[in-house]
Amino acid sequence: MITQQQTMEQHLFFPSHGQRVLGVLHRPEGPPRPGALVFLHGWSGYRIGPHQMFTKSARQAAELGFASLRFDFRGRGDSEGDASATTLSTMIEDAVAAARLVCDEMGVERVALIGDCSGSEVAIGAGVLDERIDSLVLWSAPIVAGSRAGADAAKRRSTYASYLSKLFRRETWAKLIGGRLQPRMIMRALTRGGKGAGEEGAKSDREIDWYRRFVDFGGRILFIYGGNDPLTTSAVGHYRDLSEEAGREFEHHVVEGANHAFYSLGWEREVMDVTLEWLVGRYPATSGGDG
């Protein structure tokens, strides 16, 4: 049986630099709010977001009157492209194409980018490239335009501690005996300190003036971090200073006790509630209520 909610979710392809990108467009029942939402997944994710947080957020946003778009970057999920060719630069190109699509489809002139982890870097990189993008919501944003040494060291310590704790678990030894462990993936995680294969930065990514992208963005930015994420302390301090240099209020929220990916129903609910409450304030509904 097809529900009304499902009929309001349209799977579609849109072009980005000669390749097809798969997206899911969420339409509200009534007139949309003046700002649409575009969700940007992390480096190794795809359009549903971490533990389906993008899907859940987009559906809740539709009930509040927001149109939104979730999509797979090129080389990810069901979009075309070579996974090994994906960079932050190509992801930024896709984000701009996605913002253009949602404006054309929904007839709005304002867009908020919601990025998770590396998707937050993409949001910062894309924010100045289309004047209709006037809001960024950044979940667990890594540091750009500054040294990541402190955050990277904290992430390495966290990764090493996590794998060390697994040595003493019965299920780890059961997997080892059963041949279900993947030593190559474990060694890759340990040698890279928890970073994904492409997160160290392609040449095109290093050529981006991340400082200017952040400082020149004319809209507002909301940062959300987990209180138990090893990068939070360094990142919050960095972005507070950078926001001051940009002459922009530093708006942030810390979910107490939460890890990097907010892996708890309570934590994810807090992230989504804070995000949508902030966006409702940014884009008041037109006549017709709150959706």
C-alpha cells in the first residue's frame, strides 16, 4: 500500500558535470516555506544519512512545510561516477547542482545546506557559490581553514582506544576464529587514524581558499557537535574564532554525551529537533501555517 507520505517523495536524476546524480525530493502538502533544504552526506555515506537521520529529518521537515532534497554524490550510492575520483571539490559541484535543482523544482529562492561530517566541509565550500544559499547547518564539522593537528590527534587516540577495547570482547575473538575479521580494513583505520581513504585531501581540495569561503559567506551558520566527540573541543574553539573574524555570530549546540555520529535515539532526536527549530526560525511559513 502506498502512503501519502511516500507519494510526496519523488526519486529523480539530475545532471552534474555530465553525470547523473540520484536524489529524493520531499514535497510538503501545502505551499512550501521560502527556504528549501539540501542534505549533504559524509565521505563514506549516502542519501539516507547516518542511521537514516537525513530521511527522518526530511520527512519531519516536510510536515513543517519544507521542501528538501537528499541525494548521492557522484561516485556514491546510486549516482553515476567513479568512487575513486570523488573529492570534496566534486562534491561541492554536486551540492551547487542540487541547490539549483530544488529551487527550480519548488520555485523557492533560498536554500539551507545541511551537512554531516565531510558534508559540512562541502557546505562551507559551496555556500558562496550560489547566492540563494543563505543558511548552513553543520553536524560534526571537521576543521577547515586551520590546523587539524589537535583534532586529528584526538581522533587517532579515540580510534586506538576503540580497537584496544575490542581486543577484550568475546565477539572479536569469535570473528577472528570464524575468519570474519577484515585485517586490511583494521590496519587502514589504524594507520590513517580513523580517516577515510580520501579525507586527507585531493590536490583540487587543497587549492580551495577555505578561509575565504567561510568568511565571505553572507548567511548564518549553526554548528552541532557531540559532547563526547574527540574533535569537538578543537573545532568549537576554531569556529568560534573564525566566526568572530567573519563578523558573524557563532551559533552552536553541543549534544551532551553524544559521539561523532550521534548513535542514540535520544541524541539523534536532539540533533534533528535543534536543526529544524533553527530552520523554522530562518524560514517563517507563508500564509497557510507551519505545514
